[in-house]
Amino acid sequence: MIVLTLKTDVPDYNTMNLSGIVPSSLRGLSDDQLRELAILVDERPASLGDYWSVQASDAERLTLVGDLSRCVQVAGGMTAGLLMVQGSVGDDLGNGMHGGEVRVLGDCGRFVASGLRGGIIRVSGNAGEFAAAARPGASRGMNGGRLVIDGQCDRWLAARMRRGLVVVRGTVGGGCAARMIAGTVVLGGQVEQPLGFGMKRGTVLHLNGNAVDLPATLCGFTKPEYNELSFLPMLLREVDSLLVAPADPSRFVQRRVLRSLGDRAVGGMGECLWLDGKSWDSQPQDEMPPNHTCDNESFGDEADSISPS
Amino acid sequence: MHINGVEIIDAFAEAFPMTATRLIITAEDRFWALRAAESMTGFATSVIGCGCEAGIEKEIEPEHTPDNRPGIAVLIFAVSGSQLEKQVVRRVGQCVLTCPSTSVFAGMQGEKRVALGSKLRYFGDGFQISKVIDGRRFWRVPVMDGEFVCEESTARSTAVGGGNFLVLSQSLTGALKACESAMDAMQQLPNVIMPFPGGVARSGSKVGSKYKMLTASTNDAFCPTLRPVTKSLLPAGVSAALEVVIDGLTEKDVARAMRVGIQAACEAGPRWGLKAITGGNYGGKLGPFHFHLHELLR
């Protein structure tokens, strides 16, 4: 395991770019070599050791400890291995990531998973605006992989999302799935309007259909009708495997959903699904991980016991 | 060698390389899954005339299928990857897509792929939806009962076709009873199918014919009615011969199925007049897989 702890007695800075500081690029490096690695601080070259204390041993896992809320592009370019962050991170988490797993025991900033191509990002806290969405000027957002947010998510979730799976357990701000191109968004809590405007393709699934606004309020979408979708148990099983609470096999037989297609204003064929909330509501609330805290138990036995400095 | 009084003739069965895939067909209930599987594996006894050899491998409980519905595993064998794909797409398109409530999934994983949903999706006429779940791509094709879910592709692997043994009996009834016992035992085994009706062929063939347009013709050496006029291989007292044909994913699978089938036939056969078991071969010229009965049963 390699543990990098953010120093507190360093010159002030606005942003620190950690792209490339991933398990595969650090493997086999000595402590001195690790300290010499180049990073960008306020767009100027710096050495990793100037800002981070290093503790390395032979392992596939990298742990970043501290308040990384001003660190951008954490896990940038990651292809394999496990990267854990004990603290909150800044913008662009997982930019250019193709594989491996990132676990954030805290919040994350804007554009999380916007540049995700593969692998999985888990955030135990809240996410900022434009999660899995296209960056300004970009034609598409998240293009593969999986993003799981246990807390709340700010506006513009999955706007122009192209591919992959996003699961958000908490409430979601307006603009969700705007101009969405494809992919799947699964929502466990309330979602603010507008939802799915300009949506071309893709799926938005509300796990707790009883808990959200009536689908009749969804502008630009067809009148919701009940459909039986035989693919649904497969999707629910994958979603369940991403959540912390133990799986209840009886949940995976559910195929009947309210379904609405849109945004018809742009000829879109995206689908919004409202699952009958009964089966998912039966999941005891105390089994759900806390939305706003950063305890290690949220990620099971593999979480480290290192405390943020 | 004798088993339960039945002579095991010192012969070998000759088999040849094939390529195969497994599909999982699921449906609302077992009835419809079975109807689709039976339809899809119909007219698939021999690659010579049917383009492929196919059969039902086993039933799968709902908790072990991708969509938690009752499932049937089918195996399809062909002489090449392109032939296999052609047959799979055609058969799934005509027999599974059409069957109410069904879905179809890849039953094996590997690098060599056979198109499935990637071609059948066009039936959706633009309304089809792609979904990647747990790293696997599925197509949701709108149909009149909802959606037909079909995996993007399935894998194929090398396989062995044409494993066999011949049941030689005093009577047709005895030969049938011995084959039925063999089939009951062999159908419990994974990775094999017996593609002929009931698993059994009565029209064993030899290579070539007096007619130029035929590549194979009746195996006169095992036809009881031709015993007086041909070089017969039927032992004295035998008046009926039937051939159990086995396709398997590996040589080991075929060998095990042959062993289990022969032992089951020998257990039940003697009281119905079963006299001997032998193997069908073409002098070793057809295929590289030779299953010597004595070695198999030793």
C-alpha cells in the first residue's frame, strides 16, 4: 500500500492537479522517487513531496489522506488498481479514467466522472454540479464505467451523458439527464425539475417511485404507462450489487414499471421509469450508509483505518 | 470385453472437430422457454443437411439465469464460425424472437464471438435500446408482448462432433429400449447433446455412394436386411442396429457421455435382447478423435 498524506504546513494554493497519480504509475517506486513525481500546483510544476508525505510499501492500493477539496483530476488517467481518498476531493474526479476503482470517503466537487471511460467511482458523500455530465464546450459527458454517489447530487447530473451507469442514493438537483445521449441513471431519492429536458436516449430509473413527484409533471414526455420490462431484474441486480445494504433476491423479480418516453420536443426516445416503491422501500433505512459522513464502514471491510491528518 | 453379458466389440468411434456455442433461453415460465428451445433446435440433426447440429443441454432454475426466469440451455454445433453465426442468427430470429415472453443470453464467455443481438436488433426498426449491464451489452427490441431482450453476442469454442456408439440387438424393441436407457443417463450430463430424434439415428451412413450426387449413403454393413448380400458387420443373431450420436464441447465430455451411455444400455439391454455394442468409424480418415471402446470402458 502507498499512503500519501497531504501536508498542512505548505504554501497556500488554489488548485493542485493530481492527474496521473494513480496506483499503476506509482508501482515499484521508492519513497524518494515518489517524492520527485511532478504535479501541477496552480498550473506550475511542483514535486509531489513538496505537498505530500509519503509512506510506501508493495501493494496495488494507493490511499490519499487529507482535505483534497482543492485537488483536481484526482485519479486522472487511472487504468487499474484501487485508489482510496480519505477526505473530500475537488473537481474532475476520474477524468480520463479507464479502469480500476476509486473510493472517496467524503464529498466531491464538480464534473465527477465527466471524463470517465471505465472502472468505478464510489463517493460516500455528496457530489457537485455536472456529475457525469459534459464539460463546457464538450459534446458528451461520461462515456463508460460506473459512478455511485451515496449522498446528494447537485444540478445537471448526467447532462449529455453518453454511456455507463450512475447511481445516486440521495436527492438530485434540477437539470438531471438534460440532453442525455445514452446510458443509465438510477435515482434513490427526490429529484428536482426540470428532469430530462432535451433527452435523446438513455434511461432514468427512480427506485422509489412512490417517493418522487408524479411523473405526469414531466414536461415533454409521454403520458406514463405501465410496462413489463424483462431486462429490469438484471439492472436491479447490478444496482443492488453497487449498494452497501445486503441484497434481497425478491427485489430482482420486479418487471412492472411506469414508463414515459421523451423528450418528444426534440424527438427523443429517452425513458423515465418509476419503479413501484414498495419493494425498495422495504429496505430498512438504518442499513443505508450515512449520506454526509465519511466513515470507513460505508465501504465495508476493505476500508483503511487511517485517519485524515 | 463384456458388460452384463453384452459384448463390447473392440472398435472405435470416430469424431471430428466442430465449433459450438451455448445459448440460454429464458421465458415467463418453463413451458414457453421449452417451446422456444425445442423450436430452435428442431431440424438440426446433422450439419450435412441442416447446417448445424443442435439440442437442449439442460434446464436452468430461475435463480441461475441472468433475468431470474426459468431457462433452457441449448448447444449449437457447426463446422465453422461463420456457419455457426449464420445458423444462430437465423434460428434465434425465427424461433426465439417469435416465441412469447422469451429472452436469450450468451451461455459461454470467450474471445471468439458469434453475433446475436448485434444483428437481431435491427428488427426493432430504430426503436431498439442498448443497455450495458455488468459489462455485458444487451438489446431491448420492442415486440408485441413487451420487449425481446437479447445479448449482443455469445462466445464460441472448439468442440467435438460425431461421437457415437452402435447398439446391436436381437430385436428392434430391444435396441430401442437400450437406447432409451442410454439417453436417460446421458441427458443428465453437461456439455453434450445428442442431436438426432430421441438422440438416436437409424440411418447410419458410410462415406460415398454409387450415385455421384451423394457424398454419403446407407451403411450397408449394419443393415440387417442386406446381411446376405453385403460384407456385414452384424454379429449372428442381431436383427436391429441403432446409433447414438454425441456432440460435446470437449473430447473428454464426449468420452464421458459415451461411457455413461454404454453402461446404461448394457445395464438395461440384456433383458430386451441386447447383444453387442460397437463404434462407428470411417477407417480413421474422417476425424482426429478416436474413442476406442475398450479403453473407454476399462
